Amino acid sequence: MVILMIIGGSSSQKLAANIAHEMGDVLCPLESRKFPDGERYVRIKGEVEEGVVVVQSTGYPQDENLMELFLILKTIRDMGISNIRTVIPYFGYGRQEKSFNYGEAVSAKVVCQLIEFAGASSIYSVNLHEQSICDLFKIPAYNLSAMSAIANYVENNV
């Protein structure tokens, strides 16, 4: 069995710890804080090897969580790791996956390109706003559905 190294961004520390525990994998410590001027500082505090999974939701505050994700991915890539699976439970800026009016930014496409540039090798997200967001990536991207798990929970517990 391959042991994966799970790295959780500040928006998904608990989820990353739960994933590592459930899978019997290793949770790699991450130091993330803000400088006095509001800029983000990120440091991977463990020895990183191939088989890295980054978990970072990019919900509110989207800009801060996305910037932290970019910094985490680029840092891991700069450490020589080429296979960086990225779990994004909530995909911020996913509502604008195409241009509806002339001159609109296609924010989902920009975010996809930035995630790729930062170093992600594959993407896993949950219930994307539109399935077509997966097509905006040039790397493998997967839209996982939580609907059956939610339906089962509601059926059995509510």
C-alpha cells in the first residue's frame, strides 16, 4: 500500500487530517500565516516525497484561500515533486465558467490556469457549479458528487 502525504491548507486543516486518518496516510504540517501587511507566508514543515495530496477549499475568503493554494502548490513543485494531486472541496470563482456578455472575465478559466501554473497535476472537486469547469483544465480534473452520501444521510438521520 502506498502511503500518501496529505497537506491541508488553512481552510481545510480538519478535512485534511480526517482524510489522512481515514486512509492511514501521513498529515504533513503546514505553517501558514499573514505578514503584518496582509500578505501570506507559507512553509511546508515536513519532508515531502512523491505522492502528495493538497487539500484546500477555496470558499470565502476566496482570494486568500486561492493565493494560499497557489503558494502551497508552487512550493511543493519547487521542492522537486511532480505529482501533486489537489483536492478542492469548494471551487471558488466557479460560477463564471463562460462569458455571458462581451468583456466579462471568465473567472473559472483564470483560476484553472493559475492552479495548473502553480503545479497541480490533477484536480478533484465536489459538486462543481458546472461540469464544464473540468474541461477548462489541461490536466485531469474530476467533479465528484456528494449527492448520494448526502441523500443517504438525510434518509437515515433526518
